[in-house]
Amino acid sequence: MKKKGLSKVDLIFETIDAKVVLEKAFSMTSEEIIQQILESSLKGRGGAGFPTGLKWKYTAAEKDPEKYVICNADEGEPGTFKDREILDRASYKVYGGMAIAGRAMGAKKGYIYLRGEYRFLLPQLYLELHKFHKMIAEIGYDFSIEYRMGSGAYICGEESALFESIEGRRGEPRNKPPYPTSSGLFNKPTSINNVETLVTAMMIIAKGAQEYVKLGTKDSRGSKVFSVSGDTPVPGIFELELGMTVQEFVTEFGDGDTKAVQVGGASGFCVPRKKFADTIIGFEGVPTGGSMKLFNSSRSMYNVLHNYLEFFSEESCGQCTPCRVGCQQLLKGIEMVKKGEAKSTYLYELVKLADTMKVASKCGLGQSVGNAFKSIVENFREEVIY
Amino acid sequence: MYNTGNMVKELAEKHGRKRESLMPILQDIVKKHNYLTDDAMVAVASELDISAAEVYGTASFYTFLDTEERGKNVIRVCKTITCSMKGKNDIIETLEDMLKIKVGETTPDKLFTLLETNCIGWCHKAPAMLINDMPYTDLTSEAVIDIIKGYMH
């Protein structure tokens, strides 16, 4: 594994002439755009990391004349706030990325699903959207975008729950397959991408895939916007080249007493100090949608885990039993162990339950509860018990 | 309670009468009145020609589409890990003392409802809260008192 260290990048917030980039994109064929994105090895920046080029390619291959581009701005993962910042500072690039995606797959309609917590951004976003529509009309291209708001449901960041929500229903994830690329919003072929992914795609078209792949590692190309919070003297948003170790990250952002870093939010992984040096932040190590939370030695990891499990118990949509009951039982379980009402070996039973949830849950929420649960219980067993 | 009047009909004109019009309609009602009454949900069901159970079933799924009475200003204090680590409990205590209500309650004058909520995306400026749509960050007890005073008139 190649270690690259930590270097700051300015791609997402860099000011560009959107019209020039869009004219370039519209002069390219669908295949040429998709080829660029495939060559860039861009993986989804929301956290799941599906190759963006493939998503676009599959959607483009569908024959249905009605297709949709969706921007997932339901940024709800605890510790993530970079999409708000991107929308706040560079929404024109989000719109541009959507238009390019539309060109690539033959979609004329885009939706942005914005979480209700970010409603205060709307006036400014509409102003920028108006300018974008005007510019698109000037270029003589047919593509329009509408906003749809969330109303405080973490699960609606799951793609099929998001479709249900736009369609006016409870945000309960659908069974897959069919995948969104063949049957998504209104059962039409749909490409749904994270805010940052769309901006990155636009920058790849602007600069060329060959330029983009110079950044990052073989498994994690490019750069990524990180949301840094917790016990750090410099909380905030930082765009960094992928491929650094947790140690390098902690050296830059820690307060000198960091004992653990939660990478990827409540549904991500907890990396303890002894693993900092060997853990790479990226798809070859710990993947992240950007959430990086640092904990110093004054923090109880039991409290951290308890907080996450409360979060999941509340945010589970309740549709499938492994997730609905599993989250509640994990929470109850660690409380019992803490109070001495259950033996410490009961944690092994709970780990088995987390494993079952990973296999049996319908969507990513229930499937990933075990990530934080196991990595905290296994690395901070004493703190959870005593 | 509030009078539904022509509001639902007007919103249906604005957003349409399809199933996908449901969320925008409910969101607009909540934006104006802070919660959904049974009457409002029945009226929406009738405009969209779907059962009231469908409307309630959808509304009750979403934390921000309250179906219980809420005050004019809904305060939602973030309780997720970073805000929790950075003094969320002090903020709640300050608000409870000032408004003389507990989390989940509404002041007798119906001006404020105090709630806790999950991560609102301001972890780098914790602790944080929303009052209606407006975020307030880097909170201290002193700052919270000033902010609430601004909503008292």
C-alpha cells in the first residue's frame, strides 16, 4: 500500500466558469462523458462509494425516454456537514454537475432532495438556480431542476427511501433489485448522486480524467471534502487528497490526546489509537462520506456508542424487524451490561445480533449499525463494560 | 388549533393534486402553522382524493411534520454526539429554566415548543439548535438567552 501523506486540495470550491464547462460537456457525446467519469475512477462521495461512471452508464443504457437525475442532499449522517457548505458556496457547480449527468444519460429533469434542516438555504439556492436555468437556456440546452424538501428523516438519505419521499410516501426503503438505474423515481431509470459527487464530476469534465487521477491512490482516486469535528482545535471543512492514514489525519487535526477517530459517522468505523498508523482513509481502509469525529481521552466510548444507538433506534424506519428490533436491543443490551444486569459476555451475543442485522436488514441503515457497534465494543470493551 | 379554511385548497392549486404533491402541501401547512391538525389532514386527503389514513401515515413518519400541537416557535436542540459532548445538556437546562417547560412541552402562551433532534449538520460549531428553520450555532447559555429574547415579541 502506498502512503501519500496529507495534502490539501482546492477542487470543489474552486471558482470556475460554469458556462465554458457546460458548453464543453454538451459538445461531447454521452459515451465520451461517461468514458471520462469511468477513467477518473470516481466513486460516490456520499459514503457508499459506488462507481459513478457505472451508475451513469447503466442509466444511459435504459431505453425509457423519461429518466431522472437526482442530487441527494439529505445529508444526515452524524458528523457530516460538507454538502451544506458545498451548496452554500458552490451550488452552481451542483447544478452544472446535474446537467452533465443529464447529458450523459439522456435525462431532462433533475431533482434536488434537500434535508429539512437546511431549508434556511433555499432563498439563496433558488437565486442561483434561476441564474442556472437562464444560462442553460442561453446555451440552448433542455434541462431543468426542482427542489424537494425532506422533513427530518435520516433514512430518506437512502436512495429508494428518498424516491418514496419525493413520491409523497413514508420514507421506507424499497427492495433491490430493481436498482434505481433501471427503476428509480416514479419507476423510471434514475441516477442518484451525492452533492459532492456531482461537483467532482463537473470538475473532471473541466480538467480531464487524466488530470484527476493524479490525485489519490489506486483504490481511492481524487480528493474528498472532510467534515472534521469533535475534540479538535480546528473543526470545519477540509478538502484533502485521498490516501492518508488516520495517523496523518490526527497529526494535523488532533488535540494531542486523540484516542479514537470515528470515520464515516454513526454508520462508519471507530479507529482506536493503536490502529491509526496502519489504517488508510479511503476504500482500501476505512471509507467515509466525509464525517471525521475525533475523541480524546476524556470521552467515554460507552457514551459515544450509546448516543449512536439511540440515534439508530429513532431513525430506523421500522419496516424490517432486524433493524427495528435490533437497534433497540443493542441499546438495551449495552445498558444492561453497564448496569451489571447482564454479564460482560453478553456483549458477544450482541455482536452476533449486529452480524445478523448486517445480513438480514433490508437497507444500508440496519446493515451498517454493526460497523460502529463492533468497532467500539471490540476496541473499547473495558469502557463499555465498566 | 387553527382554522384550515381555504388554505388546503389553495395549496393544492399551487402544488397539484397528485400523490407527489402531498409532501410539499404538508410542509407548507407546517411552515405556516407549525403542526398538522386532524382537520387539516382530512382536508388534504379530500383534495388529493386519498384516504386520511394515507395522509396521517405519511405525516407521522416525518419528525418535522408534527401532528401534535406546537408553539409558534419550535426549538430543536441537537442531541447527537458532538453537540452532546460540547454542552447540549447545559443548553437544554438554560432553555427549560427560561421557558419553564421540559423537553417535549409547549409554553402556556403557545409561543415556544422545546424539542431535541438528531444531527442537524453543525458539528463543527456545536452545540447547535434550530428555531423553526433558522440554525443557531456555537451556543452558550448566555447566547441562548439573548436568542430566545429576540423571539419573545
